[in-house]
Amino acid sequence: LLEVVEAYNGKDFVDSARALNRAVNLQIVEIINEELQFCHDKLQSACYDTLDEEKKVLLHRVIGETYLTRGDPESTYKAALHLNECPSLTESNDATAMAKVNLEAAKYCQSRAAFGDAACLLQSGLEQLNRDTSSKWNENFHLTLETLYGLAGVQLGIGDYDGCEQTLKESLLHCDS
């Protein structure tokens, strides 16, 4: 928890602990199950709205990377939601890694029957892989195919039959029999 605050604000551990303690004492945030949460969503929204775009991206990146270190499926899902808000990650060499995170997060959503969320995550993964069409299939064939297969499955699950058909057609164009 303190690592996130420290990484975000660039201050040392003691200063970060003081800032966090003050926020808790003012009942702005609370610690529940070792996670920092705002006491009210309106407080969270108001604080977030005061940040410039660069700070918002940094905040999402720090939170997302912290969730990724936990390694469990729910944390991977939360990490994907935050990291997808970081254009610098999705437009860089990290795009393949981000596509993998989105695929794992989508699998978690599917296990919870959250097919709409899974579809969004898989679409994000495909967008990251789509930066370079040739590399998507040449360098990331199995990842691309697994992502498309997952997307077709969730599209079917949510009744998007036309989308499912298009996804399967795209998959078949690149597969040898």
C-alpha cells in the first residue's frame, strides 16, 4: 500500500506514511483488506478530477503494476483495467505483454460469467496486438489466435452472433488446415 503512494508521489516512505495516515484520519480513505479505498466514490471522483492527464496515467500505471505483482486472477483483472488506461504501455513494446494481461483478465471474467467485461478486455488485447498487422500473426500467432478464440466465445455468450462470425472468419484467414 505504501509502495503505491511512495511510487506515485515520489516521496520517501516516512512522508508517504504521514500523508496516508492524514487521509485516513480525515476519513478521506480507509484501509480494507490491505487495500486503500476512498470512503465515498464522490471523494474518489473529485480527487481524480483534480489530476492532470499525465498524473492520471501515472496513477493507473502504479496501481496496475502493483496489482500485477500479486499474481492472482482477480488482481490481474484489476491490473488490466488500470493498465489499459496507460496509452504509453499499449503503444509501446509492452503491447504484447499487455495483450497477455488482458487475455488472463478476460479468462477471469469468463469464469465469473462477466462476458461483456471479458469481450472488452479481449478487444483491448487485440487492439494492442493490432499495432502492426504483420507482427500480430507472425510474431504472436498463438496469442492472437487464443485472444480471437476467446473473443468469439464471449461474443457467442452475449448473443453477438455477427461479431462472433466476423471474429471466426478473421481467425480462419490465418490458419492452415
